[in-house]
Amino acid sequence: MWGYLPGASLQGSPLLSPVPVALPTSTLSEDSWKDVCGGGCGFAVAISESGKLITWGSEDDLGQSYLTSGQHGETPEPFPLPTEAPIVKAAAGWAHCVSLTDKGEAYTWGWKECVPSGKVLLDSTGVRFEKDSFGKQSLLQTEQEGPKPQSSNSTGGMLSRVDNRKAREGSIKKRRTSSAKQEPESSSMSDDETFLASPCLVTLGPGVRISTIAAGGRHTLALSDMGQVWGWGYGGEGQLGLGSRTKLVSSPHLIPCFNPSAYGKDRPSLVHQGSLSSTEDISKVPGSRVKGIACGGRHSAVITDAGQLLTFGWGLHGQCGLGNTHDQLRPACVSALSGVKVAGIAAGLWHTLCFSAEGQVYAFGGNQFGQLGTGADQAETLPKLLDASNLENKRAKIVSCGARHSVVLTEGGEIFSWGWNKYGQLGLGDCIDRNIPSPVSIGGCQLKNVACGWWHTLLLATTSTKLVKENRDEEQFC
């Protein structure tokens, strides 16, 4: 791993180059790493071979990452979940997490506005407005985006734990004050009861089995094994694809990506209420099911089985790739890629990456820190093919986005990173931003997966060192 995790960075300084991370021998002596899932704002998430959800990196203070990631510090530890079923996938947003078991069941926890509670809140253009029992419905934008950058080419990188703690405590106080003004009836509740929710099972419908999950800043998507997409959480910019500026959807709802007749009995419950797109709008989408999903800060993206990319949500920086900076309230085809079969997708705070079946990488959205990798700093409202010499004759296998940085793992086992690097999240040994893909040096490892957190990056690799006891390659972070 590399980058910044408050509780795992010595003296508050970021890790500028890849550093191995070991599982604790005291509790997981016979276990090994299986997969990396990135993490959220100040905490890391991964999965062990035995199916344990592992979290670490948050500080023992009032910061939101400490509370939502399991109150773990420097050492990775299993996160307690109300199930013994092995975890196969996990994702994290700004201050919430979601995990998926091998039985297709999803558990989620963190800020209560991100956790299903069974109620739907809409604005004046929606169908109805209900007061949610959790009270608080919005967070400050600055809190979601993280610490404000000082410059696009920072050469410092040393962080102050005291300053960070004060900033977090200040934001917590603002949230408490705001909540107290809006919800006086909940003043008798503790802070944890007001803002946090323990892991709970997400129920989509009878017989619905979840195959993968994605977490955005304050919203979540789930993909069923039937190729249907469900969403919940905050949707004020359209990131839940329900056709209106939803304040909060606390009950999972089916997101229409195709002709409603394709859903049969499972058509979205709000379709008759006029909040969704018409049949004419979505009947032309190539494909019959969704095969991939991604969540950005406040936007979402899905890939159909025909390789068509659809996006929806916040569009201020062009991150929906539709040629404009408008919010997209319903899933819309990215027409600029109509002739491209999209194979993979990732989304950051303000930008989006995807790659084709031929392994070519496209980027669009905000580019203030070079996170698009185009060699420039202007935003792109349409997908732009990355033609950097470093990627010539290389095929992308995996793409991942942090808040403002990007990473690609190639089929040849090379890793490249670019974008914001104030906290060393590019793994290049310094804190200088890059606006073109730059190779990350990883020696003696076979690279298997990469996943970005907001300010850090995790890499799963197989070393050449044999474990004599188990006679197999050792999975670890390099």
C-alpha cells in the first residue's frame, strides 16, 4: 500500500512508495490476503483468504473514518459482522461501507443516511416527502471531498495529526450543531446513535441474489445476478437514477436501465408515479442486462452486457461523459462510446475512467490535478482516449479511481498511476502530481489487483517467496 491513512502513517507522514502490509499473526496466523477493496476516507478495506473483512488505518479520535471503519489503527484486524458467511467483495464510500457474502447477501453500515431504513425522501419535484427517523439528511461538501489541497504540485507531504484532528473535530461539531437545529427531538440521543448505524442486512426482494456492490460518496449500488441494478442513499444530483433530485432513498430501489418490460414483475415501484424515464428513453439501450457498476463521489456508471456505458448523477465537471456539465437524473448512454465495447469502469470524486475490450483507456470529467491522464489540466466532458506513450501497446486489465487520482493495471502485470499526489497516493516516491500515466516500480511481485481509497492505494500481489508450511505463493500487499 501507499498514500495516507491517519492511523497507519508514522508521525502523520504519508507513505510515498509501496510498503508491504502483513496480517496480524495473533488472530490470523493461518490466513492470507485474498483481495483488496480500496477503502474510504481515511481507512483501508481488504479481504482475507478465509473470507474475513479486514479494515485498518483510521485514528483513535472523533474522525468519521475511525467510527465507520471499525475503530482500528495501524494494524489490520477483522471487522465484526453479524454473519459467519465468507466475505467475497467489499466497498467503501466517504463514511459508509458495504460487504457482500458468498451467499449473495449484502451488509452495510456507517452514516445512517447511507444505510437502508425503509423510507424515501424526495424534493418538491418528486412523488412524496417523508421525514426519516434518522434525522440528518445532508453533509458538508468539504467533508465529503476531504482536506482541501494546498497546491497541485505539493513537495511537502508531512501531515499534522493535531491539525487533522482539530479539523475533524470541527467538522463533527458542525454536523452536531446542524443536526441539533434540524432535529431537536433527537437531542437526547448519543452522537453514535444519531449518526452511525451498525452492520445490517440489505433486503432487495424475494430471491434476489447480489453479485457485486459499489459505494459512492453517500450512495450505494448493488448488481443482482439477474443483471439488475439497485440503489439507495443520497441522490440529490441524480446518482440513484430515479429521474428526480432525490434527497434520500433509504429503501433499495430498482434503477431502470432498459425497457421496463425486461424487468417483468420486478419493475421499479415508482415507475407509475412519473419519477422515472419513459419507455422511449430507455428502450434503445444496447443489451438486456447490466454486467458492471461503479460509484463516484456523486455520480454513477453501469456497463451493459453489450458493452454500452450508461452514466447518471452529478455532471458539473463532465464526469458523466455526455458532452455537457448538467446533472443527469436518469441512466443515459454515453453516445461518444457507442462504437466501443466497454469492459471495465471506475469513478472518482469528479472523474470517470473506463477501458475497452481491446484494453484502451478512456477518461472524462474533472482534471484539476491531472487525474484524467491526458497531459493537460482541462476537464473533458466527452470520453478521451489516453494515448500516452507509457500505455502504448499495453492493454488495461483493471482501472481504479481515488478521490482525485487514477490507477491502471495492465494485462502484462504493470501498474501506472496519475493525478493528485499530495499524500503520495501515486506510489512514485514523491508528492508531485502527474498528468500522464507514470509507472509504479514494484519488484519481485506478480500483480493481481489494485484498488484506490480516497487518499491511498492498495495493491494485491504474489511474491516469489514460497511458504514452506503451506507450499504456495504468499499473497500480500507490495
